Amino acid sequence: MTSRRVLLSWSSGKDSAWTLHVLRRQPGLEVVGLLTTFNQAAGRVAMHAVRRELVQAQAAAAGLPLWPVPLPFPCSNAEYEDSMRAVIGRARKAGVTHVAFGDLFLEDVRDYRIRMLSPTGIEPLFPLWCSPAETPALARTMLRDGLRAVLTCVDPRQLPETFAGRAYDAQLLSDLPPTVDPCGERGEFHTFCFGGPMFAREIPVQVGDTVRRDGFCFTDLVPGALADRPEGAAGDATEPPAVRGAQR
């Protein structure tokens, strides 16, 4: 009998997708849904700027229900935490025992997760937790085992804007500046995962225009065959500062 029912924090990016793959290989554990926060005004994932319909396509390809959490815009930390408490309460009533996160090594983010869940009776899981020295090997393992992703957001203070919209592949890893974590764990970049062993099929997307907003470079993705830069624009993806970039 399955003893752990897990809700997975789902950003639409490679780390949450890889977390799903890792969780599904663990005995005595059932992933029951994907929990995603959306900017309610833009209909996109906060920070990743991914359209809601693409996240729905990911959930369908993963064979899991999507648990959407709409966030107002602008959204304060208090409003964010109220929304999360509500969905965690719903999860507990549904028999969820754990929430899993794709965090890698940021202690402050991990501590925040633990603190927020501690009064709920639901336990956090961090299946990918490692050290900064281990993320290069993790990135290579993801690619070796078939993960496919594209960069949807770049912090130009850490990584040139030209990386926005690029495929997350071996060439990109080779081209990253030495100060940038190969998994983007420090917020250097965010991704959309459109293929890999966690999905029954690939999610076809087009890479659209890149725009600057709130100090970040966002590349729009639209449903369709992967192609170079048709027209389109990334919607607003602002998230409260305390949780910015935290959902992996």
C-alpha cells in the first residue's frame, strides 16, 4: 500500500520536472498532483512567464491533475502565504502527506519551505538536494536521460540576454559563464521543460519574442512546433520578493 501521497511544487521548469522523474522511481510513494502558482492577471507562471495552457499540457503529458494557485497582481508576501495556506489545507483534506520541491542547495529557500509547512501536518521533501559542486553532474544527468527544456527567463545581471530562448543542452552548459550555476539555482535563469522521461509525450512549443520587464528578460513560448522566434510577447510574471524564483 502506498504510504506517501505527494503533491509536487511545479514551476514548469527542468528541476520540478526532474523531481517528478525521481519521485516516480521511489517505492511507497504516489505523486497525486502538480501545484503551480499563476499570475492571475497574466495567466502565466510567476517568474518563468510560461502560459497556463502549456502547464496544462505538461500535466496532461505527465498524467497528473494540475493544482493551480491564482495569485493577484501585484501580490504581497502576505497574500502569497494566505493563498498557499489555503491550498495546503485543501491538500491535507485530500490525504496529501508530503509536498515535494525541486530545490537544490539554497538553504534560505529550504528553511522557508520547512517553516511554512511545519504547522500543517504535511511534510516537505527535497529529492534533488545537493551541494553547489554537484549541480554540473546533475545537469549532465538530466540531459543524458532525455530531458529537454528551453530558457524562458534570464537575469541579465548574471547572464547575457542572448541566452533567453536557447535550448537547455550540452552546448548551453559549455557556454555558461563560470559564475553561473549550470542548473540556474541562484536565479540566473528559468526554464520550461517540454520533454523527458517524466512525460508520455513531448509538448510542442514555439520560441517567441524576448522582452525586458522588471529587470529580467522573458522569452515567450507558444504552443506549436519548436521554431525560431515567431511573433509573441511574454506576459508579466512578477512574484513576491521573498519567494521570487523559489518554485522550482
